[in-house]
Amino acid sequence: MAIKVISPGLATTVQDLGRPGYYHLGIPISGAMDRFALRVANMLVGNEEGAAALEAVFMGPELEFTADATVAVTGGDLPPKVDGEARESWSSFEIKAGQVLSFDYLKSGARAYIAISGGIDVPVVLGSRSTYALGALGGFEGRPLGKDDELKLLSETLGAGSGRTVVPELRRLPGNPAELRALPGLYWHWITEESGTNFFSDTWKVAPEADRIGYRFKGGQHIQFNERERPFGAGSDPSNIVDGCYPYGSIQVPGGTEPIVLHRDAVSGGGYFMVGTVISADMDLIGQLQPHSETRFVKVDMEEALAARHDRQAMLDKVRASLA
Amino acid sequence: MKTRYTFGGDEHIFVEVDEEMSLEAFFKSLSMTNGVRDKGIKGVTEICPANASFQIKFDPDVISPNEMLAELKKIEATAEHADHTIETRIVEVPVFYKDPWTHETLMRFRERHQDPNGTDLDYAAKINGFDNADEFIKAHHSAPWFVSMVGFVAGLPFLYQMVDRARQLEVPKYLRPRTDTPKQTVGYGGCFSCIYSVRGAGGYQMFGVTPMPIYDPKQEISYLKDFMVFFKPGDIVKFAPIDHTTHDKIVAEVEAGTYQPRVKTVTFSLDDFNKDIDAYNQKLEEVLYGD
């Protein structure tokens, strides 16, 4: 044992970079919602970028260490404390055996990543240590952490040691309003031209139903559908399709009212039409949105989506270089 | 049937084989996804067949979206000439229709249903022109089903009944989805049956439960030790009605590690099936129950 959970936070889970390859059986990729933040946290403490770390949402856990370790907290601004004393986010710091890591209230963003030198040791299930709670799979016993859980580390080491930091320009959080770039497609042709325009010009707000499966948005205008015959097998609502696959980041609009963007623990398919997909470069940002955050969807084409993807990779390369 | 290709962001291609459901569309989707798998295209990370469509997830740093699209169109050209024959399994799934657990749940969510004064089965029977729920139940288990998709949540099969269009049962989903569905509920929405692999939210009508687990992340159940998910697309399912006593007996056998689902391997030919559906289904049953 190396870490004892004194209090678990709201829904703190073990996550790495996920479990690709089983989506065709309904098992989603899972892994950190903000993958950039996870990678940086691991780099700061000297772990492999994809090592298993803790993802805390809205509220931090309280953890007692029974071995010396190096820790870094990235992502949303959830200020860490060691024995009650403030530590910097996006920086590595040391914790001694017997000390307690706790957190102040969340200041911005939604999810913080807590990397611990050595990396968290839970069983590898289907190639990953990530938690998929809906399927009771992976992570710590297939669920979020609970009080008195005891976590092990793969090795007890101080890793890269304390005092490493990432400059503010290389940290990334959503703006206000948040802008999520999306590629129209999938069943975009089912909606009227006016609804298509409104979708991208309206300001939406994150609804309380926002979790690792998906984020729901409210406040924009309802979607109007083009007149068309209902396809056999789709169901009676104009927003129904013959159940098909859902891309990660796809934007479904059940009943034409409130869009839902699917995330890392996505349901793999279902019977609702989709208007498009949030591009890969902006998926991390969704994981940092709190309920009620104002959000706009920004229309992009494939060329812009790929350019944004390269920008993100370039930013990650800068972090790698700065910590090398 | 006209295939439509559309990008899901920069990492997915969604291929709609047909807007409406048919066995022909399902077979083409299965054949194309098999084609993608066999070709071993670099950069493909997920191959997901669905009922009348499929989805490929790819890494655009390895293969560009347009190159991926071109590969799929080539595979479609080959799939046009594929014979509609597959080697697959036929599986008996025992179902306790009108069970007390789904009944308790459907009563709890009555205000979200089209017919707040009846049950899901009574409603399904009525709108499909049956005299009563028992007649509907008989139609549900008398002809076999294709697993036409696995997904939504881990290991959940969507099933499409192997009868002609005129005999297809169609039932809308709940007006608003429930927040609870018992584990292993046999559900219905649109023209699809499903088996809920885990307890959770759901919008399909509820007809019964199966005592046979189909998903086990701990891999402790005897027949799920090799892999945690039981079904795969292309499996054929025959529902067998059971009573409360048999249900409980199977539950006990599952717990004791002695339950083995009835499974046989079988060759399915869509062309032969279409020539005489009832006779073909009869033959499938003979394979399942012959020893």
C-alpha cells in the first residue's frame, strides 16, 4: 500500500489514455477526459505519459501517503495542499510518508489530474487501467474511489523529483464562452438550413447532466427537421435513426431539443440522429466544462480540424521539450 | 439501398448502408466490416458494425481521412459481389416473459410511457394487432433473431427478427427514457429487441428477463471466462419461454458454475433463407435442438 483514501472526492477515478479496440462490443475507450492534462501531469513527475493517474471531478480527494512520492496536479484549477500547506498546480512537489494530500475548492475548469511518481497499480483490463464505471470494468474495482480504499503504486520512486513546472502558456483551459469546434455531418442533412445556422450561432449552456459518458447542452433553439418519410425500423420520432454507431464527440439531439456530446465513456451506439462531431483537438476542453458554462459550437471543415489537431500536437511537443 | 459516407469529426467515418433496416443492409454492413478487418488497413483503430450501417475509427496521423474514404469505397465495390453466407452460432436464450422485476420497474416509470394505464406488453400487443399479450409473446419467440449490432453499453445485443417485413413487430421507445432497467431485461424499440447487459438507464419497452448473464467484467461465470462479452454481430438467437421455476433453477446453475447455454455452429445463407423463410428457420431450430 502507498496511498490511503481518507475521503474520495465526488467521483475520483483511475484513468490512463484508455482502452481502444472494443468499441464494437459497446466497451468505450474511457481514459482521461482531458488527455493533455493527464500526459503533462505524468511528465512532470517523470512517469510514462500514459501512466495511470487519478481524475478528480469538481472536488478533490484527501489522500494519505505511506511512502515518499512526487506528485503533480494539472487540468482544472483545483489547488493542492500538503498537510494543509498550499502547493502549485502544473508543478511537481514532494510528499513524505505520513503526509496528507488534499485540495482547496475548484477555481476553474472541472477536472484535475493527480499523477504520482511510479504510477497507480491497478490490474490492466483489456489493455488499460482506466475505469469504465458503467460496465464495472477496470480501474479500482471497476468504480470511483471510496473511503478507506488503499491504492498501490507500480514502484515506489521519487521519479523526476520536485520543482518541475509547465509555463502558463502551455496550459490549456476553455475560454468564456467556451468554443468547441465541430465538423457538420452524419445526419446534418436532416435539419433545416435555418436550424443549422442557429445551432452554430446560439449560445448554449452546459446542463447538469454532464459526465464521462456525455455532456448535455441547453438554451439554444430547437431543431426543425426537413419533411421526410420515416425509415423502417427507426422509430416514430423525427430524431430517430435505425440504431447506429456513435462517434466519440458526436453531437446527438434527441427530440431536436438538447444536444448531447458523447465523451470517453460514450454509449457506443443508439437511435438518435447526430448533426456533427466535435473535433479531436477540442475533446479535452469538454472535460473542463462546469455545468452552466456558456458554450458555442464553431463550424469547421476537415482541413481546419486537421490543422487544429496538429496545433495540439505541437503544443504537447513544446511541453515535452520543456521538461526533457 | 444507396451507401452514404460521412465523416464523424477527424477520426471517424460513418457509413450508412441503408437508411432503413433490412437483413440485406445488415449483411452488406457485416461484409464490408469483415473486408476492412481482412485488409488490415494501417491506422484503423475500431471497426464497429451496426444494424444497417457501420463506423470506422482511424488515426488521421497515420491515414488521411480521404485515403480512408477511398479504401472503404474499394471495399464496397468488392462487397457487392460477396455471397451472403456466414459461418455463425445459433444460441438459445431462455426468457421469463411477464416477470415480476420488469413489471415493478415499468410501473415505477408509467408516466414516461405512451399508455400509462397498461403494461409495456399489453401496449405492444395492441399496436401490433394482437388480441392479447400472450399472442404477442408467441410472435416474439416463435421465429429466431439476428444479433445485428452489439453496443450502447458493454455487451448489449440488438436483435432483428428473421421474418419478412410484414411480420416485423414494431414498438416505439418510451416517451422519455427510464433511469432504471433491471439487468438482463429483454427489451424492444423500433424493430429491434435487445438484452440489457447491465442495470441502468433505457428507453426500450420491457417484456421479460433472461436468467442467462451475457456480460461479466470479472470473467467468473463459467462460459464467460475466455471473454467477458457473450454476443457478437452475426450470432443467431432463439428465445425460449420459461416460467418462474425454470428461471430460478437457471439462476442457481449460473451461480454454481454449471450452466452452459445451448449453442451450435451453423452456416447461414441469406439467399436460401429468402427462398422460404419459415422452412429455413425450421431447419435452424433443428440444428439448435438436434444432438
